[in-house]
Amino acid sequence: MGAMASHPLTVGFDLDMTLIDSRPGIKAAYQALSAETGRPIDADLVVSRLGPPLEDELANWFPADALAATADRYREIYPTHAITPTPALPGARESIAAIRERGGRTIVVTAKYEPNARLHLAHLGIEADEIVGGLWAEGKARALREHGAQVYVGDHTGDVRGARTAQALSVAVTTGPCDADELREAGADVILRNLTEFPAWLDGYRAA
């Protein structure tokens, strides 16, 4: 009861392609990794399918025995290349503000390495109450339950699965790699074009 009672409104958000357009930054980081390792990587293809964990993507470009070390190196060079070019998506700041103005809390739950997720939010001046990294799809439910999130907002079918596993309302935005039909099929309860539609939706949700 604790978390729910003391915080009647708790909303979770995914990070990449939900709150931030991380494509320019991730593309730059992969190009730097490619240059450093001498391995060709199609960075445009990489950023067309963001969402799953880093290791899943690296497996397309590096041998299995190099994955752990390559992932570590990517996370190490990421702040240099990826933070500055990455903007907030339209409506991201306003959505976080709308929850705060209504006495609610926000939690960002992402597959991204947590220190790098924090760098993105700090750089963009987006203040979440909690940030939890390193969780993907159904794994996100752990943090959503722990923080009593009733709603989880994401752009990927993996985010929908995470929300449903946590028994939270799944709000999906079509700003990422998954279209409305895919998100609906995965079980999204609500589909918005982007976060500019979220504050008005939130008022309707609270009224109901």
C-alpha cells in the first residue's frame, strides 16, 4: 500500500524515443566505435530499431566473445559522443511537468546504462523522481511495481509488455520504431502520436 497511498499518481516513462530522440547521439557513438574497432557498423540501421538492450544490437556486428568488452567500451565513449546531439522529444518536458503539477511522481525505466541515462536527463533539464536503468521489456515491471507506477509510457512493444507485466496501464507513443498497429497488437491500452498529447490525456485519465 505504501507507495500507492503516499503517491496517488506515479507514471513511468521509457527514455530512448519516448522522452528523447537518441538517434543522432547513438549514431555518433556507433560511428566512433566502428572507427576505433575497425569493424563496419551500419549506424543508420542501428538507430532505426532502438529499444532492446545494447548487447542485442552489438551481436549483429561483433563476435560473441567480444560482446562484453565492446559493450563496456561503448558505454565508456557514449558520454563524449551521444549526450550533446540528443534532443528532448516534443512534449517530454511538458509531460513531466504536468505530472508534477498534479502532485504526481515520475520514474524513468530504461534498458540504457543508468549513468548514461542520467547524463541525458541532466543535460536536457528533465527531472524525474527516480531513474532505473538496465531493464528491458518484462524486466521493467520490477521497477514499475517497486515504485507503484500505475501508468507506463513507452514507444516499443517491449515497453507494452513491461507495463502489462506490472499490471500498469500501457500508454504507447508512435515516436519510436513501432507503429500504432504493432503497439495495439502488443496490448497497449492507449496510443498517442507523441507526448504533446499526454497532458490532455492525463487530465482525462485522472477525471475518470
